[in-house]
Amino acid sequence: MQVNEGTADRVIRVIVAVIAGFLALSASGAGAAILWLVAVIALVTGVVGFCPLYRVFGISTCKR
């Protein structure tokens, strides 16, 4: 697993995760489940620095 996210990309993902988490707290039903899923995926990819979809499409925001 090679890092393919730059610093700005990772920070934005963590911010999106926090916002989606707060929105999920006030939502209910399927909307809350989707928001939790978005929050978890954004947080994990932001912390780890690897996005599987970036790998599939050959994208990298990491400066090397």
C-alpha cells in the first residue's frame, strides 16, 4: 500500500469526515447510515494516506 494522497487531500478528507459525523448524529434512518459510511471511509483514507479509487484511476495528489 503506497501513499497516494497529498497533505492537503488528507486534511480535507479528515474535515469532511468530522462534518459527516456531526451530520449523521442529527440524521436518522438510511441518511444517517450513509453519512456514517462516508465519515468512516473519509477518515480512514485521510489518516492512512491511501485511496483505493485513486489507485484504480492512476491518480496521485502526493508530491514526489
